[in-house]
Amino acid sequence: MEKIDYQYKKSYTGIFSLNYFIQGLNTSMFVTVVPIYILSTFGSIDQAAIAFMLSIILIPATIKLIYGILTDKFAFKKFGRRKPWIIFSSTFSGLIWFIIPFIMPSTSASAITLFTISGFFISIGMFMSDTATDGFILDSCPKEKLGSVQGFCWGLRAIGIIAGGPAILLILVIFPIELLFTALGILMIVFSLFTLLVPNIEHDKEVAIIQNLKLIFKRAENWKVFTFSFFSSIGGGVIAAFVSLYILIQAGYVNPEGASLSSLDDISLYEPQAFISFLISIGIFAGAIIGGLVADKKSRRISLFMSVGLMSVALILLLLPVPVPILLFFAFFVGLASGWGFASFTAIAAEYSQQYPDFDSSYYSICVSFVNFGTVIGFIFTGIMFSSVTRTITDIRVIYGIIFISMAISYILILIPLLLMDRQQYEFKLTDSHST
């Protein structure tokens, strides 16, 4: 089907969102569920080890350019160039979830090793599927809806990351975690098959990989976009992983011991962690919807400025010595700012991507690779800070204060490359009015 004759339907957004949601559940398993599982099962966990584990799991996310080139270049007859990559890679990751229950660990150290190795390979399939889904949206979605569609899809992914964790933690009170691993594998495969219901956009033009890469990387404007992408996420993964732990400590559910944490006797962490994560997820989803609408209806630059300001204030407020209910209120706004900011980012990156219609998935994957690279650097930096700071500082609020303030600074830094970028290239309203 030619794009000029393509009628984009709301149901397609729903199908894409389900795949984003299951990707979010995958992330949630490692960011939220696995640390709490290890802490509850073995009694202790090292925060620096968590950060380094997550940084390794995210390494496949930094090479999304390779996935993008594959999905742009190679099609499979009537199935097109997106669906096969979504289905095959999701099936690969789903099968690994089937295997994990047969090799469950017996110690905290072996658990971290198992989830680091399995998470690395699951991430390869997950990010391949994610890249192909990004490309499918870029192929089919009109640019005046990119912010809203990407915001909604990413909002569902955020629900998978944040709310999916709480749901899983609550289910763990009744069912064994091995059953949940199996169920996640099934959902990955089933949801990927739903993309067969979305028509392909025909693309008969031969994709010249080397020429397109030269064109992209030689252009100074694109390097501003890539720098913008990198700084957009340095603090994102850290916040998702450690805000809940910080509130659990302040609420007295977890005992801090330097760089390590230990669960208090006779206290289940599943329910409070689920509640905290649920509040953050509501904020992320609301922020993704609001950010996408502001980006499309008003301005993408203004939308991003608003999210950065909100995030900086919310992170600082978390450090105040206030009752836990008020901390939860501030955590909600951290989620709101996170969803808002990423919806604004995706609208900007997606519009730049559409300047390369035969290489759009690759361009967008480069942007997301820089995003994920920033997340990896954020986790590595956080692991180093936890290891260094806790050697001389014992006050947990001071320790997390250093972490959160560093993350707030990283969010503010995103404004530098944004202000250097050509606004007419990512604000479609300015381009349309200029052309008329």
C-alpha cells in the first residue's frame, strides 16, 4: 500500500502500544521486580551491583543503529520490512523467559549473574523489536500526530515499566515468580503477532546504507540531535530504579547499610513497592499524554522546557524531610515530568527521522541509541557514586541527594543542544507556515 493512500487508524496505535507495553514489562522485570525479588529472597542486595547489572543489560540498546539498518534494508516479501523483525525478535526474547525458571539461582550473587546474562540476550531481541516498531510508526503515522501517537505508545510502555512492576509484585504474593516469567514470554510472542493486522507501507526503493549513513553523520545538525538524545536520558533509568528504593528507606521498610540494602525482618516489600511504583506510573502516563499534546498543539520546544523544569523541582523536593505521603506526591511529579519529557523528545526525533523517508527507522534508532547510551552512562555513573560516596557518608538523604541533584543537572543540560538545533526542522507548524 502506498503511503498516499494509507488511512491511519486508531486501532494501529493500540497494536503498537501493546508491543511497547510488553517491552515496558521486560524493563520492569529487571529494574523493579528483580531487585525486590533478590532483596526479599536473599535478604540483601548491593545498590552498586544493581546499577552495573542494569548498565550491562542495556548495552544492546546502544547499538540500535544496527537494528535500524536491518529493518530498513531487508524486507520479507508480503510481510514487509517491519513485521518479521518484530515477530522473530520478540519470539527470541520470549523463549529465554521460558528457560529462566529451569535455572533459578540459590544465592544473591548467582541471581545477579543469571539476570545479567539472560537480561543481556533478552534485551537484544526486545530492542530489535522496539526498533522495528518505531520504524512501523514512522512509516504509517502522519507527522501532525507523531507527538500524540508516540506519547501514547511511550505512555503504555511506561505503564509496563512502572505499573507493570507493581502488578507483578502483587501477583508474586500469590503465584511463584517462575510462572510470571513464563507468562511474560507468552505475551511477548502473542502481542508481536498482532502487528500482522497492520497493513504494510510499500517501499520499493533500494536502500543505500553507506550513502545514507554518510549523509546523516556528515550533517552538523544531526550531531546536535544526537547530543540532545544523549542528555535526554542520563537520569531517566536511574530515577526509575532508585526513587522507589529511596522512599522505601524513608518509610522504614528497608535498612540502608552503606552501598547495600537489607530488608527488615517479617516485612514484605512487594505491596509497598507496588503502591509507590503505581503512583509514579500514573504520573508517567499522564505526562506522556500531556507532553505529546503540548508538543503537537503548541510547541515541542516549550513542551520540553516545561518537563525539564518540572523534573528539576520534583527531584529537589524529594530530598525534603517531609512525611512519606508527601514524598509520594513528589514522586508522582517525577513520573509526570519523565513521561512529559520523553513524549516531547520522541516528537522531535521522529520529525527529524522523516527527513530520511527510506532510512527513517535507522535515523530514529541512532537517536534512541544515544538515549540508551546516556542511560547506560547514567547507571555506571550512579554505581560509581554509590561506591565512592558511601565510603565517607552515612546519611542516606545526603547520599541520595547527591544522586538526585546530579540527575537534575543532567536534565538541565539537555537544553543546551536543544537551543542550538534548528527549530524549523522539528516544529512542523513552523515548516508548514513557512512553506505556505
